[in-house]
Amino acid sequence: MRYWAPVVALCMAAIFAPVAAQAEGDYGYDDPWTVRFFTGPFSTKYLGAIVMSANMHPTALYAGAAVDRHLLYLGWGTFLIADAELGQTWFGHHDTIYSGGLGLQINGPFGFRHSTLTLEDGPSWGTDPPHLIIGYNEKVYGGQGVRFLNYMVIEDAIALTRDGKWDGVIRLYHRSGMFGVFSHSDDEGTTFGLGVRYRF
């Protein structure tokens, strides 16, 4: 968790970067709901260790579904949203993870009109947390079995269809103790997933 500085800096840059204002009716404005399905490798390796080593060391496959809802338009192409997610790890340690929180959905970030950047954060609950955690220098630790932890999501979506209803997404999901706010447990799960999203 010591090497979060680049990730935090990237998130802050995405939040405060200039975003082109768009008129009502543009991509994403008239569809307050989104539902998505995604899958990808799952690892119990510290997120900082993944970044430092450029090696994820997957321990399972993650598959999930999530739904978002616009709550409030904040201006400059940005919505406050509510998020709910259900995920399952397969082909390794089996764990069902429930997540729900708030986030920001930025339509047309950095001038890319038919894309969105989404940042989400909140509590999560795992039915059977991982038993082994991979730390720095590939050191393996026993998991603390903490079920109630924080989650965060960074997602980029790009329109796949002309009407903007279907998007392709790349999604980072990370679950941890949030520097002791939820627990003193270190990182307990990270997945990089690909999927599709539907707006309605």
C-alpha cells in the first residue's frame, strides 16, 4: 500500500482535468442507468506490488455484473452516481463479493466525446476472503480473512454503437482495508476486467 502515489495522482488528474462541457442529449446524458458485465484475471497480490513488478500473478478468474444510476449532474460533463456490484472468483479460491458505493462518471473526458471515465468507491463484503496474500518481492502472507473492506473502481468506456447504447469497458476493481479505515488488512484483491456496458 506504500506505492499508491502514482495511482492516486492518476485518479486526481482524471477528476480535476478540464472536461469539455456538452449539451443535454449528447452521449450518456439521456441514459441515467447503466448495466455492465465483465471478466478478467484476479490476483491477491498487493496492487503496489503489481505496479512495481509489472506482474499480476493471477490466482483466480473474476466475473461480475454492476449497475450504476445517475444521482446528480455536477456540471462539466460529470455526474454523481450510485453503484452496486456483484462479483465471483472462479478457477482458484472461490469468493463472492458484494460492493456498493458512490462515484463520479465523467462524460467526454479529455475531449473524447463518445467515452466515459468512471471512478467509484465504497464498502464491500466478501463471503470467503482469500487465505493467501502475495506481497512485495513475491513474499506470501496468510490472509486475515477480513470480510468487510473498501473497494474502488476505475473504468474507461468507449461507445461500440452509433446510438451510444453499447460500450466496451476496461475496468480495474480493487479491494483493501483503505489504509486502516476499514481494517488493518492489506490488499485482498485486484482484477483488471474487460466487458460490455448497456445504457438505458
